[in-house]
Amino acid sequence: MNLKNKIVLITGGNSGLGKATAQLCVEKGAKVIITGRDNDKTKSVAKEIGATPFNCDVTKDEEIDALYAFIEKEFKGLDVLVNNAGIGIKKNLIDLTRDELRQVYEVNVFGAAMVAQGAARIFIKQNEGNIVNIASTASLKGYATGSIYSTSKFALRGMSQCWQAELRKNNIRVIQVNPSEVPTAFGDEENRTERPLEENKLAPEDIAVTIVHALEMDNRAYVPEVTVHATNPF
């Protein structure tokens, strides 16, 4: 797929992997919509990279509905959804709470599903489209303190596989991307302060390149899942 003039929606697009992916898609000539819960930050980043901002909390169905109404009105369609919005909480089993489980699942699982639903409705009508789910290597293997975050990404991986089975007949490609650790604002859910990059860890741009390369593959083929590791993170 040639990304020039394609309509690309990126949730959680105002920082980290989302911002890097949005910027690269803009450079490829795509028309990019980025969403975030911090309206001022989303507007500022959109202006910086040449994207269109939209304030949207993926835990609120009315805001997702408003997002797709905006896209239909202003862009008349959609070609790519990058399901990037995500949060994480590390807790031992003996310390976690139901509210913490619910908080992460509302974004990483339920939010991802409802945003994808809106995109799928458009894609089925068009008989083509692309959904990219940003998961994690935590979706492949659990770890200590991962009872909340890791299981939410296991759930996302399961949904990716279900959507692949459902949507291939409509020429819709569903791609899951599993990065290992990328220093971003992820994990700082209160302040969303970006962490400095580390030479031996992945950079947001590494994942952006992975996503764009997968999308640019000819539409007759797709990569169902790709995992990206830092070469030597130790």
C-alpha cells in the first residue's frame, strides 16, 4: 500500500510510539489523525508534525463515536487504524486491586476493541482497510508483576487473531506489533513524562519503521504479527 493521501488514525498519538508513527506517516504523505486524552498536548503535537488532532478518551464510547463522526465528515473514509493507546500498572498478585485491573483493561482491551469496531465498520463497507494493534513482548510471555499489564496484552493478542479470522474475507489486514521495552512516557500515567532514550533500548522510531514497512507491503499480503527486540538491552 502506498501511504500517500491515505487516511491514518493513531490513538495515543501525542507521544512515544504513536507520535513517531504519526510523524513517519505524515512524511510518507498520509493524512493523519492523532488522538489523546490531553487536548492541549494533542493539539501541540499535531501542529508540530502536521497531523489533525482529536481529543478522545478510548474508555468513553461517546467520545469514540464522536471521533468516527468527525472522520466521516472531514475525511469521508479511513484506510488505517493504529490502535496504540495503552497504559500499564506493575503489581504483585498479592497487592493488585480490582480497580487497577479494570483501569488497564478499559484502555488496553475494551478501548482497543471499541475503537477497532468503529474502524471495521468503515473498512467492511470499503472492502479494504488495515488495523495495527500495538501490543508488547508481554503479550507473548508473562513476568513477575505482570498480572495486570501482561494479561491485558495477551487479551489484545487474542483479539488480533480473532479479527484476522473475521476480517480477511473483507480484504482487511490485522497486524499485531510486539515491541520490547521502549523508553517513553508509558507507565507514568499521572504526568506522562517522556523518559530519555537509551542507546541499547528500542527507540519509538524503530517501531514506527516496523509499522510503516508492514503497511507498505502490497495489499495482497500481510504480516499477522511482528516482534521487535533490542539487539542487546543488557
